Amino acid sequence: MTAIVHVRYSRPNARHAALIRRAAGAAIELAGPPQAELTVVLTDEAGIRRLNERFAGQAHATDVLSFPAEIQDPDSGLPYLGDVVISLSAAEAQAGPGGHPLVDELMLLCVHGVLHLLGHDHGDPGSREWMWSVQAEVLRRLGSQITFPAEAPG
């Protein structure tokens, strides 16, 4: 399995970047193609609000957005799945009340976004159940304190 995960952020944090790479790689390993490439962007509340309004027509912040691409990366030759954008502000706000550390919330949001890149939609009850089970399994494999998201992101 090869997963190339590019991480971009407004507030550099090497630990968050490594964690995001692990979470995205684990999600792809469990639910994606054998080889893939994607980008994960960590942004602030204003950044994700702008994207949500521009691309989803929603004039409010959210925790995670996914932008599927389904193209082949010209440099690596791998399928490029697209971009996941995570609001670091939302992750920080949700972690405490959720009873788990920020790193676990970032993993959850990353996995959730990657599953959307892979075409899964929790608006459909059958797909939602599958998404929640995959999220729970990936988080378990990564040693997360979240055992099953009571209120899943997205």
C-alpha cells in the first residue's frame, strides 16, 4: 500500500502533520485503492468558512470539507483522490467536550474527510453505518481514545 499524503497548514505543527499522514494512510489502507495520493489542509475558522460558502453555499464554518478530484497525479502516477480541509479551530472546540484529546479529533476528521473523497456519504443510512464502522476501526488501529463517534463530523 502506498499513500502519499501532503499536509498543508496555517499554523505549522510537525506532530499534527505526522498524525494526519498516519490517519489518512490508515483510512486508505482500510477502505481505499492500493495506491493513492491526497492533500490535507489544516486551516482556521475563517478559512474553512470561506471555502464552505464558496463551494457548498453554506455561510458558516464547519469542521471538515472534502473536495474529490479523481485524477492521476502527473508526478507520482498515482490516483489523486482530492483535498480534505480540516478546521483546526473546530477540532480544538470539539475535542474537549467530546472527552478526548485534540490529536484524536484531528484523526477522526481526517479519516472522515478521506472517506468522503472515496465517495462515501453519511446522508444515506446504509453508507453512514459503514462510514461510522470504518472510522471506528481506523481510530482503534491508531490507538485513539474515541471508540465510536457519537456525533460524527461532516
